[in-house]
Amino acid sequence: MKKSFLLIISLMFVCSCAGLSYQGKTAAQKPIVLKDGDGVWKNDDLSVNYHCQRTQNALRISGSVDLGRGIVNNFSTIEYFRLQIHLLDAQGKISDTRLLADSGHLVKIETWHFKQDIPLPSGAEAMVFSYAGRAVVSGHDQTTWDFQLTP
């Protein structure tokens, strides 16, 4: 009963966060200029290796996501993980948000790959990433670790 209640509360939280819109808000992170080429964006939680190819109307972005050592060494399963890209205008305001990677539910920790063609809103000049996830220790104790970063 207690586990069912916690599961329902967790699902309500995840669903409520899924509807958050950052459109029009100023990104707090350092912007990554939209240009052709390879890049790496990382912090303690994860590393995103990406390749961008920009045209006049679209951004083709592909790459991979690897979780950081602290998560990989202490947890075996991902309950959920989502990586988003946010496109920014010249003032750093978010003009569009797209989901790049989604782990699925209760999967083994692995490298996630993504590839998308994203229409560029007028005035898009930069991007930032955001993510949310939960790592789980498989077994009896069900220890979890929530990790996230907003744009």
C-alpha cells in the first residue's frame, strides 16, 4: 500500500513537470552558439557529445549521453531520464524546447543516442540542455537518486 501511494505521488510529480514550459524565459546556463561541428557539454551528472549541422531553417543534431561516474558507480538502473534541448534567441530567451533523449522506464544504465532535425525558430542563435532523471539501486532497499538541471 505504501509503495503504491509513493508510486502514484511520483507519477503525479513527473507528469506535472512534463508540462512545464520554459518558452519566453531567460536561460540561466551559458549559451552554446548554434554552429556546425562537434561539441561536448558536461557536468558531474552526465556528458553530452553532440554534432550540429545548421541550415537556414533547421538544426540537425545527433550525439550521445553518458551518465557521470557518481551515478554509474553507485546505481544500476534508471527509472526515467529525459534530455531536452532549448533554442535561444539573441537575448538568451528560450524560443523552443525539444526532447532529445528518453531512456524509457526502469532500464539498465547505458549510453543513449539521439538524432533529430529541429526546425529553427526565427532568431534562434544558441542552445542549452536540460535534463531530469532518477537512478535506482536494484534490490531490496530501492535507494534512489534524483538528478536534474533546468535551462
